[in-house]
Amino acid sequence: MLDLSNAVFKDCDLCYASFHHTNLEKADFTTARNYTLNPAANRLKKAKFSRYGLEGLLTGLGIEVVD
């Protein structure tokens, strides 16, 4: 398992990066964009996300986000 706990993705365009089996505990995605991750396949305890980044979390669940 890749350990990115406590990582800070400050103003990062993650170019549609996809995270699988990654420790993202306490990671900060609040200003990151263009990522996808499945909450069931990663450790996310106390990770931070903005409401604008929620699409990256929901895509892996097959949920469509519309404005």
C-alpha cells in the first residue's frame, strides 16, 4: 500500500490521477482537482476535501454529479 498520509496537494491539477489501495489518511485535497478515488479502496480517515472536489470521490461509486 502506497503511503501518502499527511500529503498536501496544494493547488494541484492531478491530471485525472486515480488512487487505489493508498493510505491517504489526513491528506489535504482541499485545493486539488482532477482526481478520482474510491473511498472503499483507500484509507481516508481525517482526509480533507472541498465540496468542489467531491466529484472525484463519487465517480468511483458510479454516482453522477450535476450542477
